[in-house]
Amino acid sequence: MADFYDVLGVARGASDDEIKKAYRKLAMQWHPDRNQGSAESEERFKALTEAYDVLRDPNKRAVYDRYGEAGLQGGGAGAGGFHHVDLSEALNIFMRDFGGFSNLGDLFGGQQQRQSGPRPGQDVKITVELTLAEVASGTQKTFTLKLLDPCDKCDGAGMEPGTRPQRCTTCSGSGEVRRAQRSFFGQFVSVMPCPTCHGEGQVIASPCKKCRGEGRMRGEHTVPVQIPAGVATGQYMTLRGVGNAGARGGPRGDILVVFDVKEDPRFERDGEDLYCEVLVTFPQLVFGADVTVPTVTGTVSMRVSPGTASGQVLHLRGRGLPRVNGSGSGDLHVRVQVWTPDVDAMPDEERQLLKRLGEIATPPQHAREKGFWTRMREALGA
């Protein structure tokens, strides 16, 4: 188990302000929207938020200091029903406490701080497969999803039309209950959601017969998604407020669209740069030639200069993939490789010419020029 203090990089006696400042700095660094939605940033962001959410709460922090994470998971006094946060909860906690600082709503794609009230619906995650050609130009995909919608009979209220909810008698409408417990360390007061009304402060005496009091029914939705050019496998985009409707009037959750780019056997990808190999004949390397090079969407002519060595890499500027949410494109790096023909399939005339070339052409006897790493090792005395 990770130590929450180590996660945030603070001492065990850190003040609330120190904890808040440490979390804000690290959360800004690892926020998924600032890291193209990478899986590593998402996990780091969730771990940071989970640690912050415990240490900022005096009751949870006291339990954690005495019993560790096991005390929180065991429902110890003040634990308040601890659980590992998902990405949606982590984003909500971050925007709840820092949504008013430094125009973060603009910085992270305009996400607004959710107000207190009914819990939002669950997020939906979908994976979309893309070809390299679709990545190069961007594309639009349409998905058909089964989502939870507000019940059309009760308008999402979860109660029969014409009826009203009643104040919960267990919590007197506050939505939470307090429980005092004595232990070896003294008396602890825990505050937790009311078990009768589940924190809503109201109970429904006459649940809607169509949705059985849930306030939601499942329906089919067609969701268009405009995918920008340049995305990579593992990145995702968030469609805010179009996921499942929340129970009894709660706002909709989000849809997370995760990208899975199929490999193209012609290319190796490194960010927005592409690498490929082109076979050429020995005379083309010696005398120079114009050769055809594949691109993602077609082909392009490339000049091979006379005397080019086999294995040399040539660069075509701007022939790679577009930079996602940016300007310009990467490069296409082409490795020219001499083609070795099949002797058994060669015409006699060509075979005789190659034999004659082998008899009269001899490589130079001096060693080739030392490579960069060889010269570096010699300079360092290695």
C-alpha cells in the first residue's frame, strides 16, 4: 500500500495548507487533460486525489494515522465509507476544490464544477479502433449505445406523479447521521450518509411503478464523435454530460472515448514521426535515382543522391502524422536498403553482368570511418 504522505510528498505533520498546495501542484502536473489522457497520468492523478481526499479530512486523517489504509477500508471511526476513487470522482474532487483557481475550467477543456445534489450518472467507456489513414486526416465515428435516461412517466423524480417525497425521519432531512464510538484512543464521532435515504434527506412513499423508483429507464442513443487527427493508442477524449443519467434527477455522466490505432505493416510510429524502409538496386545507390516512397494516404517521389550508402536514412519533412491539437506534422524517415535479387530467378544476361561486376569491383582496403559511438568511447577512454 502506498503511503499517502509520500504520494503527496509532504511530512506526516504537514498542515492543511501544505497538503492542499502539494496536491494542487502535482494534480496540475498529472491531470489527464494535460497529458493527452495517458494511462500513466490517469493512474497518478487518481492516486494523488485519493491521498488528498483522505488527508484533507480531519476524521479520515486521524484514522489513517492510527491504523493506516486498512483502518479506512475497515470502516473505522471517521472513515466515512472509504473506497478507491475512479477517474470521474477524482476529476470532481479536483474541480470541487480548485475549480475557481486560474481559469482551470478553460485549461482543462471547460469542465465545470458540479454542484451538490443528486449524484451524477455513471460514466461510459467505449473503445474505437482507428486505421493510420484515419489518424492522419481525423474522422467522425457514430456509436449506438444503451444509456440510462430520465423516466418519461415521473420525469426522473422516481415517484408517482402527483405525490411528494417525505422528509427522512432517520436523519431529520440532513442526509447524514452521526455515530459516537468509544475506543482505547478515546471517543470518535463518525459522520456517514443516512442508511435510510442514502444521503438525500428525503424518502419516496409512492415509487414510480414504471421505473420502480429509480427515476431512469434504459434507452438507445446514437452518439457522433469527431475524432481529431494525430491521436495515438491509449489516448482518449471525454464527452461531458452525455453518459448515463443520474438517479432521481441526477446529472448525466460522461462518455470516455478511448483510441486503439491499428498497426500499419509499412510503418513504425514514434509520436507524430513515421519510419519506413524502401528497397533500391545497387545501381540506383551508385548513380542516384528517384524512388517511390509510401505515405499514409498514398505515395511520394524521393530523390536518392548518387553514392548513397545502403542503410542510410533520408528524411521527408512534414510527411508524418499531424500533431494532435497542434499545428504542423511530423516527418517521414526513410531507410534505403539495397535489394538482393534471387539468383535462381535472374535472367542469364543479368547473372553474367553481376558476375563480371563481382570480378572487377573490389571494396577499398582501408577501414570505414568510425561511427559516432566508437569515437565517443575513445574520447572517454572506454
